[in-house]
Amino acid sequence: MKAQIKLKQSGGADMYEKEMIIKNKTGLHARPATDLSTLCQTYESDIKIRTNDTEIDSKSIISILSGGICKGTKIKLVINGTDEKEAGEKISEFIENLKE
């Protein structure tokens, strides 16, 4: 599936959204969850990962692990804030390049 990137209007402000599918065979387990959370904490924007029925705070390791994101899970990265474009590009790249 090809990733879709959108900048959406939300209350007069743009919002970064990107749909992705987790390709990593072990999903977002402890190590990548820690690395993802650490990366997200470097940005001021509000960063969420949405699945069909869950919204995950990507700055929280516990929230990421509780989300049960495994291989094949369709997610939507939703970022809103001053550095959303940069955050979206870096976080998307991180998720797309997960190896383990």
C-alpha cells in the first residue's frame, strides 16, 4: 500500500497525517517503542498514532506498547503543532525503516 500524506485543516491550522502499514515482523515491541517515543519527545507538536479503534500517545512508551501494534497493522500518524512537517517526515522515516 502506498503511503498517503495529507496536510489537513483543523480549527484553522494545518495538521500532518500519514497512513502507513507496519512492515516490521515484530511490530512496535519494547526496543522500537522506546526509540519511537524518544524521537517523538524531541518535537513540540502533539503526535498521535491511530489504529482502527485506538489513539496512541507516541511520546509515551507505555501507550505505544499498550497499542499492540504488530506486523500488518494499518496506522495513521497524526501530528499537529509548530514542527509537524519535520516531525512527520522523521517519524515516518523511522517507522518505514524498522528492522527488528
